[in-house]
Amino acid sequence: MTERALHWFRNDLRLADNPALAAAAEAGPTLCLYILDRGSGRRPIGGASRWWLSRSLDALGEALAAKGGQLVLMEGDPGALLPRVAAAAGITLLTWNRRYGAAEIALDRKLKEELTGGGTDVRTFNSHLLNEPWQVTTTTGQPMKVFTPYWRAARLKGDPASPIPAPERIPALPLPASLTSFTVSLGELGLEPTKPDWAGGLRAAWMPGEAGAAERLYNFIGSGLAGYAEARDRPDRAATSRLSPHLHFGEIGPRQVWHGLQHARATGEAAGSERDAEKFLSEIGWREFSHHLLFHNAALATRNYDSRFDAFPWRPDDKALRRWQRGQAGIPLVDAGMRELWTTGWMHNRVRMVVASFLIKHLLQDWRAGEAWFWDTLVDADAANNAASWQWVAGSGADASPYFRIFNPVTQGETHDPGGAYVRQWVPELAGLSDKDIHQPWKASENALGAAGVRIGETYPAPLIDLAFGRQRALDAFATIRSG
């Protein structure tokens, strides 16, 4: 008997390797629904993510139409809307792919109980991770707290299941007339900025959607993988996959990445060594580990994983925070990273660690202030990755960077941007300085500054803080909680 199916899209905005969508399409005509969540207690997504979501939904709608389907958009509380839609449309099968934040899990459980009680068959699937957060544990069944043993245990489970193809057809289930008043157009969701339109740099940098994700993976495996193990730390090179926003929105799944890489290596289509491949896969592992941490620590974005940091002597300074946010800290590598973030919605991972360390340790600003700024400005602002990474840098997280590891942004720049190309791209007022001076212009001679047209404090700000002073102050601050 043909079912009347509904697939609820969330962070799975693709057709291929989407097991929940495949189950619905196989069962019968399918109502494909996306609800912009306004009422379930979830953290509202930031501005850059809203821009990406708009473009991704547009691409998804076109992909569904090509298969005979239709993407229906609504806005509101899924807890109220979904049962109403299911009842009015006579839905017999409802599918979705699982999420792992506490608010999302609570909503999904409530909906599954309510809909199942009303006679609807509710089936849920994993499309977002290689392993569910509860599937990798210690030998005694406890959650993992350190990445290396976590990833070792995950790898011992063998290769993940192969990805499944997109459905051949996704015949649309007509929306009852009684529900049309609940639908909205993509434009009516108001996801993209208008006045001011700050998204020009994002549009130039990205192609959201499933096709864009597949193209980025193909190009990376074919050319970017070679030398990845070393070059991935070079922000002056296009040496990373930049798949993070595509993975975050589910335009591509980790199984597709995993098997795409393995297939390309087996057929000789992938550049790079075994070490390059393993290093890249370990980055997928860090994503998995972050979701594992979030699942077992619901307040990861707001509460110190290590409770000793509850007593840390932060020194809130709104002016310093704003200068950091605007790329006006007077530290070239830090400013370059923050300007790249504002322009493109993304920042190189090595530089993310440097700018976070500078904010937390040199400036003694609470890591939650930085996490919130990244949440609003990153196109890959992921609840698990963002919070886990900020706590890692702060020293308050699981498997964290030691409290005494304080990145020196000058040394980091000289090591990972040795020719200054990254700084020159994003801090053009320093472009005329020599490679020797560009990472610490405050130490350049008057002649060198004059020849480059740089006036410290005028054309480029003086450093927010003396780095040696900031480092020692951070060490002293950490000592107060270490001994407590």
C-alpha cells in the first residue's frame, strides 16, 4: 500500500546519501518540508548562517523540482506546525535525520511520541555523522574525553557504510489547501541582509548547495589533498578543503567525504600521500568528537567543561572586544583573520586558533564572547565544533590545549605566513612593509614605515596590548585557578 510520506528537512539539505528522504520517497508521494524554527528553544542561527541557509534552500528546491518534488517552506514552532501538517495532509510516514543538541533532541522526542501516538509511523536516521555520539565509548561504556583514543576507537569500527544515491524520483504529495496559509516563500523568510547588504564577500567566496559541496570535494581530492598534512597550516595557501559549511548544513555527508576520498585514492584520482589522507580524515574525526562532546555536555557553549575555569579572573573590556571583532587589534595576523571572517564568513583554522588565543589569553576576555561572535559571523557556525574549539583554546574544554599554551601571533605569522601574503591580502594598509616587518610593524624603523606609507596609530592601530605583558598576565591568571 502506498504511504503518504513527509520528510522534514533540517541539517540535511541534500538528496544523495539522505536515508530519511530515501525512505520517504520509496514509500510513496512525499511532502518535503523545511520549517524555519522560531519556537523550540534552539539557539537562533547567526547572520552569516542565515545567508547560507537561504542559498542552500534555494538550491535544494531546484534539485527537488528536477526529481518531481517540491520544497514547502514554513516558519514557526515545529512542535506546533508538524503535527498540524501531518494531520491535514493525512501523513502515514514521517521521516527525519537525527540531530544531537539537547533542545533538538527534546523537541524530536516530543514530536515522535505525539505523532506515533496519533498513528503516524515516525522513522529517524543518521545522516550527519559517521558514528552516533553514543556509539564510541571507553571500554567501560563511558563517554570519551580525549580525542586520540576516541578516534582510535572509532577507526577500529571499520569503514562507515557506503553512501546511498539520491532517489530516482521524489513525487510530490500535494499540499492541502487548508495548509497554504502556513507556507511562505524563501524571500518572505528574510534570511539575507538588505540594508546594509554585507554579504557581497560571501557571495563571491561560496556556492552553497549540494552541487557546490560535491564540486568542492572533487576539486580538493583531485588537487588540494597533495601536501595537505603540512600545507593545511598555511593561511597564505588554498590548502584546506573548505567543506565545513557544506557539512554543517548537510549539503554533503561525512560518509560521502570518506568514501569519495577512499575511492579516488584506490583509482589513482586523488593527489597526496597516505599521510595527507589520514590527516584529512582526522579532521573529520575532530568533527565527530565535537558532536560526541556536545551530546554528553549539553551546555558546551555556555558552561566550562572544566569547572575550575568558573573561577577564572576574566577582565571584560567592551572596547578591546570591539577592536578584536573589527580587525583593529593592531596585531597583523589577528586582524587579517578577523577581516577574512567578516568578509567571507570563514577563517583559516590555524588563524582561528591564533585569534581565539589572543582574545582569551592576551586580552583575558571570556571565551564565550568569542564563541558568540563566531556564531554570528561564521557560515560554518556549528553548535558542536564552535563551542568545543573555543573551549579547547581556552584550556577549559575536553582534551584542551594546556593553559600555558599561548599562541604568539607574531611567531605564528612568521611561521605560517612567512611571506606575509595572507596579511597583505586582508590588511592592505600594511602591504608595502617587508616580510621582516609585516608581522610586527610597531618594531619597524621609521624609514621602513615611511617608505610603506604606514603610520602606527593613524593608518594602522597600535597593538592593543604588549604581547609579552599579555602572556605573563595570562599565566598569572591561570595560576590562580590551577592552585585553587
